[in-house]
Amino acid sequence: MKHFAALINALDSTTKTNEKLAALVRYLEVATPGDSLWAVALLTGKRPRRPVNTRLMREWAAELSGLPNWLFEESYFIVGDLAETVALVLPPAPDLQERSFTQRMEELGKLRKMEETAVKEYIQNAWMEMDRSERFVFNKLITGGFRIGVSQKLMVRALAKHLDVDENILAHRLMGDWSPTGQTFDELLLTEDPGDMRSKPYPFYLAYPLEQNPEELGPIEQWQVEWKWDGIRGQLIRRKAETYVWSRGEELVTDQYPELIELGSALPIDCVIDGEIMAFAKGRPLPFSALQKRLGRKTLSKAVLQASPVKLIAYDLLELEGRDLRETPLAERRNLLEKLIKDAPTDLLLLSTEVNATSWSELAAIREKSREKLAEGLMLKRRTSTYKVGRKRGDWWKWKVDPLAIDAVMIYAMRGHGRRANLYTDYTFAVWDGGELVPFAKAYSGLTDKEITEVDRYVKKNTIERFGPVRSVKPELVFEIGFEGIAESSRHKSGIALRFPRILRWRKDKPIDEANSLDDLKSMLNQFNAGGNATDSTQ
Amino acid sequence: MALLTFSESGIYCAKADFYIDPWRPVKRALITHAHADHSRYGMQQYLAHHHSVPVMKLRLGDISVEGIEYGEVIQIKGIDVSFHPAGHAPGSAQIRVADGSEIWVVSGDYKLVNDGLSAAFEPVSCTHFVTESTFGLPVFKWQEQEIVQQSINDWWATNKANGLNSVILGYSFGKAQRLMQMLNPEIGEIFLHGAIANTNEALESVGYSFPENERVTREIDKTRYKGAMIVAPPSALGSPWLRQFKPYQVGSASGWMALRGARRRRNVDRGFVLSDHADWDELNTAVAATGAEHIYVTHGYSTVFSKWLNSQGFKAQVVETEFEGELQEIGEAKSKEIETE
């Protein structure tokens, strides 16, 4: 496993994409096909279930290191990463043993079925056969999540370079729910028609946020403008009488949307549709929070299905009767999509209608009304554009409305993870409710490194109480918190929940009594819920 | 009353009216070593190991300072005072203060490993031991200096082969000199930031010598930096001064580099785990070797280390000071290391 450990180490010690790419290619050149397949799986987020309970792992590491549990836990708290803490505290290995990465993964795969004492023996022995960097990687294989900045796209680039196969083809072959034990490296990546392609989605084409003045995009007539809906981007596949639904996170989510299976059956011909899954009631789209109630549930109760039934707002047509349309210009794909929807005897499939404007300034005014439509803003797509792979500049832009914002007071702070393990980077914010500060949101991004260091110092100097990893701090710092949506929530003390809260800026100019109140948030909530009269634009 | 107490100005000996490493201006200050958080401005009189003297003068200007040898016992108002090697940096000392059977040792900053530069740490028996705890967690365990040395020189050679210059960051006093003597001059030329060159001159005045090197100045032909090693203080990171060495890779040598989080936050190309402070095992060894019953834990993971010592049968307590350990090297220190150019 030393090659894989070296790869992780190399990926971990640089922030430069080109160096990461070179490290991946170097690894693919020395690794066996079996090991490469595991590496591809793990680095693209395909992780087997956690084989060992982390609590046990902590106890076994403490025991082997001769440390009391409290001291191990304190160390973990400071380091911020369990895999790393274990690797650091263990005594040095008496003699190193090399086992292949594949063998280690197979062994880990068997642990779930073994008795606890046998698992303990296996893990403790394994630790004592490895050096620190290998131990760290081994522990990460158990605890999951490398967080070393390798995107699916980067992995695809490395494979394309190594195999000399086109990136798009490889991206397609890597999609779907394959597992490293299901086929060989060659079968997955080098077979022209790798088995049953029926369920395979296309990689999503993603837009960058619009950075320039829209006037610079040229005549508005060259652009197809749509609402940017706040649902779940999805791909509906209808092939050979089967329906599959994929989320943008490349998860097969068909089972979560029985309505879309019904939709699929109603389609007259085989096709692949890119669209937005949105909850609807009485012909109106519902806020994202309605859809959220369905997410991640194993079984959907009748009540949930009735409260927030979904429809698909179709953006694009990627395949028709087995023909890949991605190289066809958008305007033509659009015509085909319109015809398909007209011919489909179902009201579960809606066309994402065009937003018409004769000038960019007129469009800018329309964009201001996005929230009333329950949209996040506008999508701008060049009518001649092909359907590309991943996030690309140039032909597609998202032009979102500015986030909602509120000034809030920081009242708790927690240490970060990974890169920021010994800094207080995660904060809880509060607004006024009478004379009391009520927590309403957590946010951990939006500040510069310099500001984080400054806040960290403040936290350390102004701690009131410590609750495990959390500190309550003297309420003094005011931040502007931005968010995309707001919904009622019975789970939060404040009674509201925010969507994508983040720090917009540090309001050093504001004393805490000028922060906003819970009433301000509630009036935003009322405005937000009053939206949803968007049916006219979707049907 | 105890022989030493912990006051608002520093560690204080009331019977002899002196302070050790005070952080506020006092009449008489005994200084363990010349780093900025232990040796501060504004004392009327300083006493330090004579190797500390030129560095203190360089940094603090025209001060009234007396030098003392390791092991030399002097009496201050009837109290025995002596300095003993702490192994942390040139001239660094543990200060022993004795009044009959009550013996205190204030260790300042220390490490047990002999780095070949500073006089090696010597355990001093005492009844009360004041220890730092900069790296007082069991996750900190240093590798042997030879291994770190090898990896630094390998890194330098690889950079050179790739057409890159190397910049390595370490305190201008202590770490920089230790790094210099670890570098293999056969790989290429060694250049120094002015603050380090000045410190070297101060140390050379009391007999230290360093491998061949040159101070970075505007007059130097830039082509000479090709494949060279530039030794610079941590504050150089992100400064315009660094630009003249492009294209370069930058490495940081600090105990903090043992943690991925700190390494990544520091945003250097390479972190070398090299510290002038004791690691977990060294701290435990040092504490045990004193035979002291009472342990006072200062800067670092003081709460954890003190709790651990109590569980091991010592009477340990946390003492708040304004010492900072190695924070400078990850850009987190409050006190500014003085970089005189």
C-alpha cells in the first residue's frame, strides 16, 4: 500500500492542480490495475461502508499507545482529525510489512462480519506493520473522506492522460454506481461497450456564476434565458422501458421519486432529460424546504408524498431514441424537447419556459423578481451551445440574485477540521429576541485567513464557557450573514432554518445592539413564503 | 512564601528581588535565552549566559547586561543562582535558584536532543521545576535530526534538479543556525536573510562558526540564486522580499509541521518537522529527571500536560505566562520576533 500512501501524501502536500494531476498520473503508472481501480473508486467518493466503529478505533489506539482515553481524546480534539491522531500517537512499528492496497481493502471489507475481538486484533496488528504516513492513509480508508482536493474531473483528467482515452468518454464510463469489486479496471474503463449502459447518466454541464456585465455577452437574442429553479438538478433516463433518475451528485435516486417513474412510463420514446426536480402543490412550485423533507428518506410515507409531490422542470434533452444530442446546438435540442413534452401525455413533465426580454437592462429588472417566483435567479445559455462536461466558462452562466442578508452576533465558536484544526473557524450566530440573543444559524466560511486568525484570537481571549469542542464567547462581534432561503423549522430554537448560510463580511463598524432581530427574520420568512406564484412561467 | 512566585510581571524571587524572563519592565531580569518572548525590552539590568549577550544586544540595543558561564554559582542577596544548558538555542539556559533545601529550576524553553549547535541539555535536580509545554501532547514525537537533515537536503537537491531555488524558513536566532549546519554545502550556495546574517555575526563574536554563506543584498547577481538555498525568518513568507528568488519552493522547519492542519494553513510547499522544543517523550523524561515533586507548567498545552503529570504522581499546576513557544514559525505569535537588518 506504500504507493497509494505516497500518492495521498503527495496530493495532500500541494494545492496546485497540476502537481496533483502529475501525482495521480505517476501513481496510475506504477500501480497494478486492481490497486488503480480502488484508488479511482475512493478518490471519486465511492467508499465502502465504514468497517469499524470509530469509538472502538479510538479506544484501541489509546490502548496500544499506553494513553488514558481522556488524553487520547484531548489529542484528537487538538489535531482535529481522527486518522491523523491515531497515526501520530501510536508507537513506531517494529518492522514494516508491505501488503497491496487491494489486499488491504479486501481485508477491511471482511471486518464487518467478524467478531469485535478479531477486528481489534486485525487493526492493531495492521497499525504495527506500517509507518506513520501509511497508517494515516489506512485510518482514512476506515474513517472515510480524504479531503485532499481531488475532484471527479481531476481523476478523469489523470485517467485520460494515463490511458490516452478521451475525457468525456471516461467521465461517462466512471458515472453510475459501479463498485471496485464488480469488475476489473479494464472492464470499467477500457471496454468499448462496458456491459449494460442502460442506466448510465451523462456528466452534467454546470454553469459558472456570471462575473461580467451581461452587456458583454453580446446581443440578448443569442441567449436562451430561463429561471434558475431552487430544487434538485436531476437527469431522467428512459431507455428500453426502464426509468432511472440521477441527482447531480451522481447518485441514483430513482426510488426517492415514484412520480418520476410514473413520468418515465408516460414518455413515448427513449430519451434523457436534464431538469430540475421541484416540489409542487396545486400547480405551484413549493420552496426548497418542502423538497428537503423527502431527501435522504429510505421510505416515503403517503403523507410526505401528498404534502410535497414532485414534478420535473425540463431544461434540456441529451439523448433521443439512442442518439447522443450533446453536440447538437441548444436551439435544436430545445425544439426536440418542446416536441417531446407536447407528445407526452403527462402533467409531471414541465418545460422550463424562456424568460423573454428585449434588452439586458429589461432582463436585469426581471431578475430582481426571481425570489417571488421561488427561483434563485436566471440561467443564461448561448443558443448555439453544445452540452459540455462539468463546469465550463463561456456558453452557460448562472446569474443569481444577491443573497438575503442579516446582521448577527457571534455567540459560539468551534474548532475547524483539516487545514484549520487548531483554529476556531465554525461559528454560531444569534439575533435579538427581546433582550436575549437567540442562535439561528451556523456558518464556517466567508472570512479570509487573516480574519479567521483574528476571530480565533478573540475567541481564545473571550471565552465564557467551554462545552467540549465548543466555546461560548462574549457577544461582541457582528457579522453580516448571507443566505439563499429561509423556512420554518421546529427543530431550531429560533423557529427558522436558513438555506446556505455563510458569512458575507465582518461588520467591525457595528455594535451588537445594531444587529438584527428575530422579528426581522420572521418578516423575511413571511415574504419568502408569500412567493410561489410561478405557475405561469413553468407551464 | 515560596522562593519563586508567579507575578503579573513574570517569575519573581522576592528574597533576592529579581525576575526570570519578565514580560514587564523590572529592575533586575535573569534571562533564560535571547528569543523575543523571553528577553524583552525595558529591564534596568539583565543577566544571561554570555553567549546570549551579543544576540540580546543586537536585538535590544544598548542594554545593561552581564554574562555568566554555565555552572557558575553566584549569590544574589544570599540566594544561590546558576545557569545550566537547556539545549534550545545558543546560550539558552535553565536557571537554578536555591535557598537551602528549596531548589527551583526555571527551564525556559528546552529540548533534550543534542543538535550539535547549542550546549546539550543537562538535567538539574530540584524540588520545584518550571517547564514549558509547547508540544506537550502525545501526538508530538520528533524524528532523529539525521532523518530530517536528509529530507531537507534531498528536497534542496530535487528542487535544484527541477530548476527551482529553495527557501527554508526558521527563526533567525537558533533555528536558522541549526538549519545552516544541517545543510549540505556540496548541493549549492547558501544565502541568508539579513536578520540571520546579523545574528550569525553576533554569535561569531563569541566563537560560533557557520558553513560558507552570503548575505542577500541588492548587489548580488540574481543568477547566483539558481539552485541555491536561501535561509529566511518565518516573517519573510508572503513578503515582497521573497519575490527576488523566483522560481522557488518554500519549506518551513518547525515542530508544528507535524500537524497536517498547521502545515496546510501555513501554505508552504513543504513542512519539515524540526523543533527546538522538547517533544512529548522529552518533556516527560526531563520532568522525571529533575526528581522534583512540584511541577509548574507554562506555555503550550499546559492544561493537558499538567493533568497528565498529576495522573503520574506529580503535583503539577498550570501557570499563566506570556511565553509563546514556537508560534512565530506558524505566523501566530503575538510578540514580534525582532528582525534587525
